[in-house]
Amino acid sequence: MSSAGDGTKPSRSAIVADMASGHHLLTIHGYSGTKSIPTGDCAKSLPFTIGGHLWRIDYYPNGKKSDVEEYISLGLILDEDVAAEVNAKWDICFAGEEEEAKQVASMASESVFNFPSRSCSLCTTFVKREALESSEHLRNDSFTIRCDIVVVHGCRAQEHAVAFVSVPPRNLHRHLGELLKTEKGADVVFEVGGETVAAHRCVLAARSSVFSAELFGPMKEGNAASGVIVRVEDMEMVVFKALLHFAYTDSLPEMQKEDEDVTYQHLLVAADKYNMERLKLICEGKLCEYIDVGTVATILALADQHHCDGLKKACLNFLAAPATLKAVMATDAFQHLSRSCPSLMVELMAMSLQH
């Protein structure tokens, strides 16, 4: 019998677990209003699909049982009838970049739960209400949770391929981000609100048709050697730098938590101005998380003026409840909305007549 020691190459095989994973974001709007739900009662999320199965999350603002009534409890439900139990790992955390990093580590050590038809595996003490109310996770009376699920379909055997070469992950965004940071080879200077920032015309032209026309138009050709100075009106430098960061790295920079909603509003306007559609859609999605009684009129006006269909639908959906619409109509922002966007008033009036 041959072995690895006699110069022959050993045969190898592997047993591989077939798994499918995904996550669902659930936002609790009007948290203070949900506290009136009695202990043991819950509000249910809409069903969502991960790993080929239908799930939902049950939200208990005053705990599942009396001994944990000072906690928020969350339950994951397999919301379908199945012939055999579904094996899955799951965990719930607050949504956010830091939590996502922790999530990856925690899921690696989670045990597998068996979910029969329409069953619940309950996380009875997700967070103490007192802790949530004093944390940065609760903003504008709302917070968002992230539920990660890994469904284990089974195991299979396959040949084991020995990897002699390890290819690192893509890092173009890191190199371009460093190029922006160091300004090495920069050939254009932007003047924004009395401050200046240098950048690279070719990068910006590749990312935005507006930048391309502005920096490589007939009047700009041949000026690269002496540098190009472009003045940007009606924009703050922090917003323009966020726009540049996205242009170079295809990601958003870190932002001050207390100013995120306002920054996303200004960044959406900037993305629309420079025809950066993906950034505009990202800002739309982010702003959907900030819709509440105090902000919806401003965000709706923004969505209407910049043709953000998804964000507009989210605002109108939030206003669909008569009590919510009545509360919003009492705000100063709504009075401004009625003057600046009269066409929206027609839609809102039609909505109110339906109820």
C-alpha cells in the first residue's frame, strides 16, 4: 500500500456541509408606542425568505414572560409547513457595521437549532428596555435589528482540492482610497465653501458623466498640466468629501451618528447633481430608516424633488395610518411641504379620503 512517505501523492477527500445564509433587517418605528403591548403579546414582522424557507420575527416589547418583562424579547419563527425539521443557526443583533463584524464571529460558534413547522426558537432577553433607551441604537424613537440565519441543508462528500496558491481578496478600493488621501498625482482642485480638496480627473470622469463633462469638456482639454480649479456651489465640504470617498472606494465614509440623517439628505442631493445613481439609491435606502413623525415631511419633499420613487413610497406608506398623518400635519415641516410640493398634497388628500 502506498503512502505519502514513498513519494506518491496521497488521495484526499472532504465532507462539505451544504449551507445557505442571509440576513433580514427589521426596523421598529415608534418604539415608545409599542411599549403599550402587554407582556406575552407580540407584533409580527412580514414574512421573509432565507435559505429557501419562509421566516418571520416576533417582537415582544415587554418580554415573552413575566420574569423578563423588563426586557425586549425576539423570536424567530419558521413560518411555513415542512415535512422535516429545518436545521439552522441564527442570531439577532442591532444593525450596524460593528455589530455585523461581531455577528460573523458569533455565528461561527453557534449551535444548530431544529425548527419544526411554524416553530419558535426564542431569544428571551435581547436587550433591557432601559439599556436600549439610553443607547445610540434608539434614534428618532426607532431602532433596527439584524437577524442572521444559516440554513444547513445537509452534507456531501467530494474530492479535496489542495490549494497551492492563495489569492487575497480584492483591494482596488483601498489603493484608490489611499490615492485620494495622499493626493498623489492629483490634477484637479475643488473649492468648496472656502476650503479646497485635490482629486484625479480620470477617476472622477470614470465614475460620473457630470464630472466627465465638467473636467474633460472643450474648455478643459489641455489644462491638466497647469491644474484645474473647480468651484462647487451650494454644498458643504463634508458632503463633497463623502461624495469623493464613494467615487474612489464605492463605499460610504464613517459619519457622525447624530448627524447621519441630515448628511444622507445632502449626499443624496449631491449624488443626484453628479448623476451617481448607485450612491443616490444607497442614500434613499438609508433615509428610509429615519422616517418618523418629525422627519417624514422633509424626507418626502426631498424624495419628490429628486425623483426618488422608493423613498417616496416609503414615506407615503408611513403616512397611510390616519393617526400618523394627523400627527404629521401638525408639524411645521408639513406646512412647508404643502407650500413647496402642492402636487403631494393631492396624493395625501386622496389617501386621507380612503380611510
